Amino acid sequence: MGIYLSRNIASFIFSSPLFSKKNGGIPIPMQLENMVSLVSRTGRHLQRYDKGCRQVVGCIPYRYRQTKQESLSTEEIEVLVISSQKGKGMLFPKGGWELDESIEEAAYRETLEEAGVTGHLEPKLGKWRYKSKSQGTFHEGYMFPLLVNKQFESWPEKTVRKREWMTLAEAKEACQNWWMKEALDEFARRKTQHQKKEEQDEPVCT
């Protein structure tokens, strides 16, 4: 994840006027153009563990795209996937949850560092326990949906990652991690339930 971003700089980011505290304390960006010029964190001296399991957190960034079918206009969900640094497959942005940040701050930071997007963070999709392929140790991964409202052309990991908007089906096919596929399934289920509820709540003309 790039060059080390010092703890002092990280503390400044989340305590500075660039952020307001809304939605239960989640940091909401007000102006992030200067922030994205900073480099990513590396190193694990602040890494959070629980009973030997590394704590990992990430996001499924998404947006709505207008599509037309015959005379009807509908909204289709697209999700943003990124390439792994090793270039083997696609995944969603994620990384280590560190001791000096909340889980929401970690999710937001990793998504900005790796995918170069920001937006509205929604309640988490769940927790998955998985084994790291490279290290052979167990991790616990948390995933959040993030409704994107800003996409930057420059971001900390632009030179080492590619990003691509995909449909839900395309993303599930491309994603290399089984637990992220399950998180995507949960995301799709939640959005389907929400859409059905909205349809049921619509007033009926008589």
C-alpha cells in the first residue's frame, strides 16, 4: 500500500476541518482534493488483531447507472473493482484495520487509497474468516457498501492498480476472493429487499 503515511498525518486527516462527524461518528469528507495527494500507509506496527486473526476491512463501492430498455428508463447498479498489486485477478478495496482508527475510518481510508473514490458509507455487510493465501494465517474481513459520490483521477495507488466499473454479475465472475463474492451476494440481497420494500410502499391509485 505505497509509502508510509505517518500516524501524525493520519490523525490530522480525521481530526481536521476536512471532515465532519455525521452518521454516528463516521468521518464524512468535505474537501478531499488535498488528501488524495498523500501516500498510502504501509507497515503493520499499528495492525489490529483479535485472538491472532488480522483484522481487515474494505468496501464495495457502487453507483447507479441509468439504462434504457425500449421506452423505459431504469437504474442499474454498478460496482467498482480493482486489480490486485500482484496483477492476479480483481477484488474490492480492502486492507488492515489499524489501532488508531475506527472500523469505519479504516474502510473509508482503504477505499480512497486503493480505488480513489469517496462517498456515503452504509452499515456493514458482515464478517468473514478466511485464510491468507500468501501468509497462511487467518484473517477476519469486514465489508461495507459505499455509495460513490466522488471519483478522483489521481489517488495514492493509481500507479499499481487498475479500476473498473462492472455489473454485479461481471464483478462476481471477476472477483478472486470467495469471501468478497459472498459479501457481494449479501449486498445484492440487501438492495433487492430495499427495492421490493419501496415498491410495496408506493401509493396505489384507485
